[in-house]
Amino acid sequence: MSRDQVYGWIILVVSLAIILGYIWAVFFPPMVGLDTLVIKFTGVAAIGFGFGIMAWIGYTLATTPPPEPIDMSEFEKKVEEPTPEEKAPEEKAEAKPEQETAASEPSPTG
């Protein structure tokens, strides 16, 4: 059994134990007020976790410098210039009419 599989089984068993312990503490509290305390703790943990993530996202957005502006002139030059693949069909198209006209004209000998 690999180390990852061992960690997986440990996480599974601990998670199930926490779930069972939570159910026991909420529905069958051993002392008065423990169920209320568990529910309050769960609410605080859930709100803290959710809004903690939102705070981290806000901090990241606030402290990350904006990206460099894109120089569109280079992009426009690349768009305006035909690529070699685009040039090749144009050259072939220009060559065909010359061949066609030469073939359609009667030869001087014939």
C-alpha cells in the first residue's frame, strides 16, 4: 500500500469520526448547552471559512499590479501582413490567368 493510500484511509476515518462526533454532540449532548455551543462553533467556522476565502480573493485583487497594456500596433501589423500561406494562393491565382490566356490564344503556327 502506497503512502498516498495510507493518507487517504486516515483522512476517511478521521472525517467519519468527526461527522459521527458532530451528530452525537448536537443530538445527544452529554452536558446541557453543548449542542448550542457546537452549532454556534459550526456557524462561526462556516462564516469564517467562506468570508475568509472572499477576503483572500479581495486582497489578491487589491495587491496584484495591473497587467502591462498590450501594444496593438504590433498586432495590427501582423494582421495586415499576409502570412506565407496566404501569399502562396495569391501567387498561384496570379499565375493561372497568364497560363490560361497563353493557352486560349492561337499559336502563330497554327
